[in-house]
Amino acid sequence: MKKSPKKHCSRLCWALAALGLYTFVTLAVTYPIPLYMNTRIVGEEYRDAYAYTWALWWAKEAILNSDKELGYLSLMNHPYGVEHPFVLSMTGMYLLALPFSLLVSPAITYNLQVLSALVLSGFTMYWLCTELTGDPRAGLVGGLIFSIFPNKMGHVLGGHLPQISMQWFPLYVLFLRRAIRTPGWRTALPAIFILAIASLIHVMHLAYFLLPLTAIVLCLERLELRKALFDRRRIAWVVGIFLICFLVVAPFLLPTVFLSLDQETYLLEPGTVEHATDLLAFFTPSPYHPLLRLVGWWSSFSKAIFPNIRSLREGLAYPGLIATTLAVWGAIRQKREGKIWGILAISTAVLSLGPLLKMGGKLEVLQVDEHQSYIVLPYALLKTLPMFGIGRTPGRLNGTTMFAVSILAAYGMSHLLSWTARRPRWAYFFIGIVVLGTLFEYVIIWPFPTGTAEIPPSIQRIRAEPGDGALLHVPMTRRQVNDRALYYQTFVPRPIVDGLTHRIVPEEIPWSEAILGLAEPDPAPGDIVPRPDQTQRVAWLRHFNVDYVVFHYLTYEKLSPDADIFYRDFIQTLLGPPKYEDELVAVFPVPEDASSPDTPFLYALSQQGWHPPEHDGSRWRRWMDERGSLYLYSTLSTTGSLQFTVDSHMTFPVLEIYQGDKHIDSFIVGDRVIYTTQPVRLNQGMNTFHFRAADGCIETLDDPRCWADALLSPPTREEQPLCESEAVRFTCRTFVFDQIRFVPLEDQPAGMSVEVNLGDQVSLRGWNISSPTLRPGDTLTVTLYWQASVPVDERYVFFVHLLSPDGSLSAQDDTPLVDRLLPFWPVEAVYGHSVVLRLPETLIPGEYRLLTGVYLWPSLERLPVLADVPGAEVRAVEINRIQVVR
């Protein structure tokens, strides 16, 4: 039966009215951004909005230029770029923005994306609610709720564009429902297109939105169609929709999905509890509401939940009194459908609380007898499933909650409006009250914060400079500087050192630490790895083709003024006065005629895992936490070993060393000795070595000088009270290092990197002697490095013998390492120990043989030496020849 023109006009008028209302409301709640589309960016200053502005620009560059790839960020992480498959998972968002990116500036593009997402999410929800209720007036209210609910506006504040772009989900429910009811190409094609786009907005939308909405639609259609839902033709079409969509989106999503299955992936960032919803947030409007903030008691009540504006980004969960009342009424009146949508609303609200219950900004603790425990919630189980593991923001499930609340509120509104059938004017009055009341409740802050979109004059001048060298922005460790650097690249498309978007890719870290460290003041005058002097820092910057170092004056998260001045002065001492400078940045050019580095190696340590350098007598030392990394850039390919001195306060801990993911050595740390790894191949470019405490670490006093068996210089008398203070901190410390070096094979002293097999039981990995020339009565220190090939017990005795020219024994040391020194000896682990031989006063001058080996007790049978080395004939290894002189 065809609709009458009058009826059709009424529907069209309501649709236009809804579109006009959502546009007006969007412009009102985001004021003043509509007036400054090209000079301001909606949301907080220098937050994720700038990263997404960059992402939309980069997508345009990658699509239009054949030499660029969307998933390979060639202008980031200079000089090698970085593979970032997570970027591919948001291809749908980039494609939707492409028409704007081609016509207007990146700032306008981002602003239009945000504003249009708010308008269209309201309009598509209006469309869905109107079809479900049959009442466009109810659809108007449902759309308004979904357009600007507080959690979404919090994400606008934080610049989380994918979380704002919810307009596709009402369309997905609408067209999936139509495709199930009337299967065919006419309904399937729109459903496929919408599902594909919705899947490529953000990978977590698959788990947070699309999966539960698909289940809800199938449940609703089961109620409506009953057995007809299982008709073969209908099932074939539904399966076909999902299969075709999978084939379309798989190339963009599978790289991220496969990464999420790896328990060590960089996608699994911490912060799940921090980004979970506080239970009281469901009952707390924004304390920065322009009217509510005037009420003092309200601010004090919400302070624990929202201590600052930044906490609004993820923490808002208030559904609104009007929306909740309408939703409850809708669930009661719309019995079957209302029950299903109600289950979705309640279940996702519970899941948004995260894995542990949090109230008033604190985790709740359950006390049972003398036992205490946090209150574990269902999301803890969900977190273990694939895909959910990378979702560290359970609070974003509030978007799914509000999806269901919007539909239930539309049902409730429809039933309430049916009471005014005989008095239409009352209906319009009631709608007006609901709309105004909802708008009042949903304002989270006004005027809405915005950030600058203007490019500093100094950056504009760089664009006019010739060359394509990189920009090194400092201090890049500050998030604000990172976001500035990304945004400035949309204007000056030169590569940048470092650069963070979405997640920190492990391949980025070594390059950023190494190159950024060249323009950063050292934490101390000395360190455990070689540091280049100022001349060599400039040489390395030129080697990496860095044209400019851009120092940023911070406007918030500010370093102390003295630290700012010190940092800037350091760069000026390094590179000379800035070429350009304004209120935001100072631009220092790197001399083009800088010399080449005088060493092929550049060292850097990871920021995580190492304590600051500490001066201990004549040397500098660093403590390591449970694990730490060494980044070693080499201008050539060569073979050599890592050498380092290490000690520990633990009882014979095992230190494991990896080159990348490959295990290269394990050491039992006892006495403070120099260890040398097996020879490794150092590649031209960046090489990463990881140091790891095999047994983890136990927290101890933060200052090791306060320990009874201090490994560093003891505290002074003035510092002593700090060791006894109640405020003393505890921390993780395992090993203390000094003098980490890479030594090419040809530069290693004899005996430091060998492997002599003794009876397939143990291997002699190296040795070192204090001096090859001695006098009678002197002491000779011999350091031996043994590696166990099989489990070694106390029957093995390790000997060092000094034989006179006539073959007689002049001095010796026989030590059963296991039992006397080592409580255990892990297989393949290297143990270094020192032996001190005192030469008799009666020794005659001459050449003496220094031998070592292993024998069994009590048989005294020596292990055979399975190598062609001096001493093998007597089942020993000749370490060196010692000259005894008068």
C-alpha cells in the first residue's frame, strides 16, 4: 500500500527537522569551533586530535602517491620509517575523509569529520528509531540522545575520532534487519557496504559494537520471524553478506588481528583498569557543566571521579535522567524487544566497568576474614579472548550502552506520545521539554575547548628551505611535542625522527632513543656506554641526514623554567644560535659541513629498565630492573662480542642476553668480573640487545647505598636519615653494570672469546690473566669462564696449575665450583670466577705454563680436551705462558 503524498511529506519534513536539530545542537555544544574551522581544532590542545588530523593527511598522501603506502609510515621514525599495520585497520575512516582532504586543509578536514559524525550519528539513529517505533517524533529523541551523549562528547574532547564516528552502527542494524527480512541483492549490497565501512573505522568496534549488535538483530528477528529465520535462502544470503564483507576487509584487518594473538605484541598496552568506568560515573554528570559547576557541593562530590578536565575523555558514563527514564519506560512497555535491548544496555554497562570494580576513583576491596581481594568483574574474563586483549579501554563500551538506551528511549517516547493523540500541541510541547532537558544534561563543558591549528612562523620558514632532510623535534618524550610534530608535518612534509601514533611500535624505539639522545643533555657526566662528545653528536646528526633540531617551548605539562632554559642552552651550545625562533619553537640548523663520525658505533640505552647513572668511585654504574635494552647502531657489518662488567646483590642470579628475539648467552653472576658474549653478527644499521634477569627481581630499597652489603659507595652522614625515612621508596633492582662495549673480533684479546670442549661436559669459554710477567712472590689473578653442557654436580673439580719449565707444579688452585661456590649451575649458562695464585719466593726465572682443566673427585680422572689446543695431551688447556723474572 503506497503512502499518500501528505504522509510522505510528513516523513520528509520530520527527517529534515531532525537533521536541522542535530546540526544546530552540534554547532551549539562545540562552540566556538564552528567560527574557527581553519584556525582551531575541536578538543583539547595537542591531544589525539592532532594525531588523527595527521592520520587523515597521511592517508591522502599515501593514496595519491604511488611511492607511499598507507601501512608503512615512511615519513615517521626517520631514517627507516616504520611498518604500522594498525593504521590499516582504520582505512574506512580515511576513505570517508578523503573528499574533504582533497579540498580543504587538514584542520578543516578533521573538524568536519567530527561535526559531521555527531550530526550523522544522530540522524542515522533517528532513521533506525523511526523504523522500529513507526514514530518520527520518537526517532527525533532517540537520535538526539545518540548524537551527543556525554561519553561521546568526552571522546570529542580527547580527539578520539574513531570513537566519535558511530554513524554507521544504526545503519548497520537497519540494513541487516532489512536484509534478513527480504533477502536479495537489493538489501544485501547496502548491508555489505555499511558493514565493511563500519568494520574499518576501528578494530575494537568489531568487538564493542558489531559483534553485540549482530547478536541483538538475530535475536530480534528470531522473535519476529520464528522458524522462518532458518529458511535456507535467508541463511544463504546472511552468510553471504558476512563472507563477502570478510573478503573485503580481511587485507586491512588481519595483520592487526594476527598481531593481537601474540601475547608479547605491542598492541597489548597496559591501562585497562585506568580506562574502565567508575561505577559512580553513571550517576555523575560532568562537573564542568557551565551551570552545575557553580554548585560547590556538586564539584566536591565528583572530584574523586573527575579530578581534572582530562579525566572527562574516557571517564564520562552519565546516561542522563531523561534518557534513563524514557529507556526504562520503553523497556517496560515494549516487552519483547525492550527486554533484548535492555539486556544489551545492562550487560555492556557492566562490562564497561572493566576487570575490577572502581568507585570514587578507588578500587573496591572485598574483606573476607583476614583475606583481602579486589572485586573481579566479567570483563576480566572477556579480556582473555582474542581481539579483546588489545582493548585497554573498556569504558568505551558505554557507546554500545547508549546505543541501546537511545532505542529504548525512543520506544518510551513513542508510548508516552500516544497519550497525546487527541492533543497534538501537547505532544510538541512534551517533545520540546525532552529535547531541551536532554541538551541541558548532555553539555559536558561550554564553551568547548579547542586547540590551535596555526603553524608557527618558524615552521613555515622551514617549508621554504631547500632540501629534504629530517626534523628532530625535542623534547620528543613529551606527548605534546609528539602531537605538535605530527601536525606540523602536514604543513612541512619532511621526515621526522620518532613519532607516535596509536601504539608504540617496537621498531621505533631504538631509532628514537639513539638519535634523540644526540640532542638531549646527558643525565650525568658519565655513563656505562660510550657517549659521543659535542663534535661527534653533530657528526652523527649529519650522518642521519637531520637538517634541523626543533626545540619546543611547552605550554602545559611544562618542565620547570630552569629545565627549559638548560635544555635549549645545551642545543645552542651544540649547534649554535637558532636560525628561526618564535613563541612556540626554536629551530637550530645542523651544519652541512659536519665531519663524519670517528667511530662506527653509536650506543643508546632504553629509557625503560635502567636506573639513572650513579658515580661509584672512579667509575659510572647503572642498575637494571628486571630487563633493559641496549641499542647499537653500526655503520658497517662486523662480527664481535658484547663485553660488560656486572655485579648483583642477589645470590648467583642468571643474566640472559638476546640479540633481538634470539638468545645468545646466559651468565651466572657471582664476583664482579668482565663477561664476554659469544661472537655475534652486528648488522649495518640498528641492532638491539636485551638484558633480562631470568628469575625476575624482588623489590628492595631504592637506594642501594642504604643496604648492609652495599655495592655502591655508602651514603654520607647527611644522606643517612634518608635511608631510615618512612618515605623511602622500594624498587626493582637486579644487576649493576658498568663499561658495556661492543668489541670486534679482531680487537679482542687472546682468550676472551674461545670455546674449548672438555669431555662434552663443560666448555672453557675464555680466560683472562692479570699479567703475563711476574716476579717471585707476586700474585697472579686468573679469571676463567666456564659453560656447562650438561648438569654439573659437586664431583667436578676445576683446577688452575702453574708448571715450571721442568714440568713440576709451582702453584695451584683446585676448586669444586658446584657445592663450594655455586648452589646450582643451569645448563648453557656461563660462570666467571677468579682464582688467585701466589707465586713462591723461591721460583727461578723462566717461562712457566699456566694450565686449567676439570677432573672428577675422588678418581682424579681429568675430562679429555676435545680440541687441538696446547695442553690437550695432558687433558688440560694451556691458558698462557708466564714469564717469571727477577
